[in-house]
Amino acid sequence: MKEHNHHHSHDHSDHIHTTHPEIIKRLKRASGHLLKVIAMIEEGRPCLEVAQQFQSVYSAIGNAKHTFVYDHIEGCIETSDHEKPSDLKRKMRELKEITKYL
């Protein structure tokens, strides 16, 4: 059962971010992978190998970012019958703002 939080800050909505634990796992994995890329550069590994690993980290982070943004958008478009017009306006502003990151 979803618990409603009536104490809003400007950047948090009261929907449940179900993807956040998965995004955190992905980013931790990408962080470890990035450390390996740094080590590859320090070791003087072939540039093609390094570039391929760079692309892998870049894609992983990009995919996590998209999932994060889509999750927020989904929460922004969830509405309830008792929602105030000011809350809807805030959600629309957030929605417009966050889509810049897609």
C-alpha cells in the first residue's frame, strides 16, 4: 500500500521510485567498470580496447539516466482526485524541466 507524503520539497514527488534500487545497482557496476577503464589507460592498454570499454560505461550510465528520468515522468503524470491545481502546475514544470535530460 502506498503511503502519501504530504511534505513536498520542490524536487520530490510522493510516488514510489520503484526503479531506484536497480538504477543504484547499475551505477555502482558502471562505477567499478569506470575504475577499470582508468586502470587500462594507466597501464597503457591499446586505445581500441580502452575506447570499447569507455563506450560500454557510457552506454550503461546513459541507460540508467533514461530509466531514472522515465520513472520520474511516470510519477509526474500519476494524479489523484484530490490533487490541487498548484500541485499539477508544479508537476508540469518538473516534467518540462526533466525532459531536457533525455
